Amino acid sequence: MAAVEIERVVGLETIPHVTPRDASVMGLQSQLLGAHAAGIRNVLAVTGDPPHVGDYPGSSGVYEVDSIGLTALVTRLNEGEDYSGKAIDAPTSFYVGVAVNPSAEDLENELERFRQKLDAGARFAMTQALFDIDYLDRFLNALGGESPIPFLVGVWPLSSFQLAFRLHNEVPGISIPERIQRLLADAGSDARVVGQELARNLIEESRTRAAGVYIIPPFKEPAAALDLLAP
């Protein structure tokens, strides 16, 4: 519903994240059909972190399917069927994306899951936040040199060594090379400037490797994302 309101007020397309963590397959289908009726066409299917990682440590996730199953669910809706194979009134026209982590420690497992997402009907992919283009090159090389679907590279302008250290050690799936951490540590009070420059370099390096980028702005500073887009 937040995506619906953004599109209504701002007039820009959104990519709402959909996770099977919080709803059953029936609930997910209901959410998706409602969103489609309200005009949403792009969705990103992600498994989602377990609740205990976030603000609700006493709760548990549903996870009737994972992100692969959710992608398949969306694909079935696009084919005019629900998850159980029963016909719905009319096919949906979702453009379904998936998450991918080129910096994953277990690269073979990440590649296998990505191939399963492709088989399930993925149309585009958004990477975990990247901090070194070498991770993307490694992943694309393992795919034969290029991806069969468009990639959007996640760019997170780091503002301090402390933030980089915490992300690297405490956030699942994020890997920040020691070289980057050392640059931020050596920069001291100028770490934000260094972080911005590193992010700009990553955007430039992504131009020949990906279909685009998405920017993760500093907490409560959404307009700061525009700083990276200025000439």
C-alpha cells in the first residue's frame, strides 16, 4: 500500500519488496492481486530476514515458500493461475525481480539459487549492496560472462569506518573488503567524502556491467541519494 500511495502521489514507478516471511501463500496471493488491481506492476521477491534479526525478536516467520517459491507464485499469476493451479479471472502482468548476492561466501550456492530463480520466472535482479565491483565480475564470469536478465547494482555510500565495520560484521549478506574499511578508517573526519567517491566509482564501473543501479541513502536522509547523481 505504501508503493500504491507513492505511485499515486509522486507518479513514479516503484518496486515494492514482497517477502513470504509474514504471510501464507494465500495471504501473499491476496496482497499481490490487490496490488495489481491498484496499478502495481513491479515486485521484488525476497525471502526476508528472520523476525529475530529485526525489531520483533519474539515472533517467528511463516516461510510457507521461499523467494524461489514466491517468484514461481508470481509467474503463475501472470499465467492466469493461482499457486495451486486454479484459474483466476485474468492473468496479472507483474515484472518480477529477485535478489542476488555476488559477494556471498558460498558462491556456488548463490549461483544455484539464482538459476532456480531464473527457472521460476525472474525477469530482473537487484544485488545486495556492493562495495567492490570485483564481486560482480566474479559472479558474471561464473554465469559465462553476462547475466541472462538485467541487473541493478546496489550502491550504499558509506559515511564512516564505524558504519562499514558494523555492516561487514553484523548484517547478513554484506561484505566490505578490508581495503575499503582501511580507506575509511584512514580518512577520519573525511570518511563521508571518501565514501561518496567510492560510491561514485562503483556507479561508473557498473555502467558497462549492469542495466542500472539503485542507491541506499543514509538513514533519514533520502535526498542524499541525489548527491551521487549530480554531474
